[in-house]
Amino acid sequence: MKLQTAQIQVPENFIDLGRGDPDLDLLPLNFLQQAAQNRLSQSDNEFLQYGTEKGDGYFRSAFAKFLSNKYNFTVDIESLLVTSGISAGLDLLCTRFTNPNDIIFVEEPTYFLALEIFADHGLKVVSIQTDEHGLVIDDLMLKLKEAKPKFVYVIPTFQNPGGRTLSQIRREQLVSLAKEHNFLIFADEVYQFLNYTETPPNTLASFDSEQVISLGSFSKILAPGLRLGWLQTHQSLMQRITSAGMLSSGGGMNPFTSAVVRDVIESGNLEKKILYRSNKYLLNA
């Protein structure tokens, strides 16, 4: 029997529009080789040890500075928790904040693989209409009269699969409704830095609300094989998340990968990578 050793199985001369895999030319092997060699050449081997529930503190400190510059508001290191990507983050949040048969709201359409995670947790999904400005607030208000969701899952910037961006006024209305009706917002903000011709509104994390949990990932801005991401939220929610047995037992997520990516951040190569993707798109547009 022939073993399938390739990471992805796509026939030659075939473009699979159902996948979100970046072109191999966009994966920065050189940056990561340099970062790994630099980290492994140092005498400090602490990153090979178990870590804390929130993840490597040196990484979170460097990344908080990076996010503060990108977001134009101060990101507190204590508001960040390291994950193994958006999918792991969503699964962790469902574990901590939901029970089987709980109702949740999602955009229509939404990221189809997120629905599989929600199904794993036995959640009942209610769809909310979208238009050219993102989630339709009037439809959300209508659905709130019929059901009380545990959370609303949104992809506010360059939404997958619709490509639309939730307007600033609707972001404000969404957060206001979350406070009024006491539901959480799980904001999948994986595309926040991938703007080419327009600048999106500030991330939902900028509201610093006890109702908002923002999720991000290095899958789209560096390399998906790293399986590294983060979530950002208010301290009151963070305490509930970090009390997860999986984080206590595992010593947080991805200390080794975090150490390597920290070097990519501190060297300025992460910013270069994001700019490269943007410039390559504009040159080919």
C-alpha cells in the first residue's frame, strides 16, 4: 500500500476552491529557518519546558507590542492567550462557555468548518442574515426575540465566504446588544491584517468588552503548519478560560512554536511578511 506523504492531496493542474491553503511560494521557509536557528543556538532552553496556561510570556509580550502598533491601541499582555489556531480556540471556548443543546447564532453564510466544531459540542445553530455591510442587525434583533444565544459567532473583517466587512456602526450595535441580552461574541478576526485596497474598522477586541472574545491566527499571516494563534479578551473572561483542565495539564499551548515565532516578530520579519503579501497582490491585481 502506497503511503500518502504530502501535506495536501490535490490533483495536478487542479485548483481546489474549497480549501484555504496559501500558495507554497507564500510560506516563509527562510524566515522560520533563521528564527529556529537563532532560538536553538541560545543557551536558554526554557521554551522546551511546560509553560503557563496563557502561553509563553516572552512571546505574548513581544506580540502585545506588535498588536499595539497594528491596532493603534494598547494591547495588554494579560489580555492574550496562546492557542493552536482559530479551530483550537473555538473548541476551547465552546468547552468553557457552552453545554449541549445551547443555542448559538452565526452569519448566513458562515465558515463551514466552524459549524463542524459547533456540531461536535451539540450546539443548536440559528442563522442571521448578512448583506453588503455584514451581519444584519435588524435580523439579529428579531432572532433575539425568539431565542437567547450563548454566543454569536462572526467573522467581522473580509468574511469567509462572503468577503464582506462588518461596518463600524454595526460593530457598535452588536456589542451593545451583547451587553443588553447577555450573550458573548466570538469574533473570528483571522483576516484583520489582510487588507489590500481598504482599511477595515478596528478589531472587535478594541471594545475591551466583557462580552467579546477575539480570535486570531498565524495561519494567514505566516504559515498554517505552525498551528499557532491567539485569543484576546477581558480579564473577567480570561479567568474562566485559563481554568480549563486541558491548559493546566498541558502547560499552555505551543511553547516551542511560540519561541520561534517570537523571533520572527522581534526581527521585524512578521511585518515584512504581511507587507509582502499585500504588495504581491497589488502588483498582480
